[in-house]
Amino acid sequence: MRDWQKRSRAETPVHTAEDAAQHPVGRVGKPEDIAQACLYLAAPEAGFITGVNLVIDGGMTIKMIYAE
């Protein structure tokens, strides 16, 4: 665990098959998924984008399955 990490975030979360099934892409998102979108938006290739609501959730909001 690094000094800046909260103790609760120090371990890699364990996700079940049910967790993955909630996402049409078949897996739970990772921080790297958000980072890749940020890198794209900061890159010259995104220079014509002036505003957008970018949903990065693996399609979960479309499927809308909530495990109990």
C-alpha cells in the first residue's frame, strides 16, 4: 500500500461473474478505462470535440441490471 492510498483501496477488488454480467462488455471497469478516455480527450486527435457527455460504464446504463 502506498502512503497516499486509503487502506480500503489498497487491495484489488474481487468481482464475481454476476458483477461482470451487468456490463455488456463482459467485465467490470478499471481505472485505466477512465484514464484512456482522459488521454484521448487531451490529445490533438480530439481537437474538434467541444462538448460531450461521455459515459464510460461498459454499457451498464443501457442494460440497467441491478444485482441484489
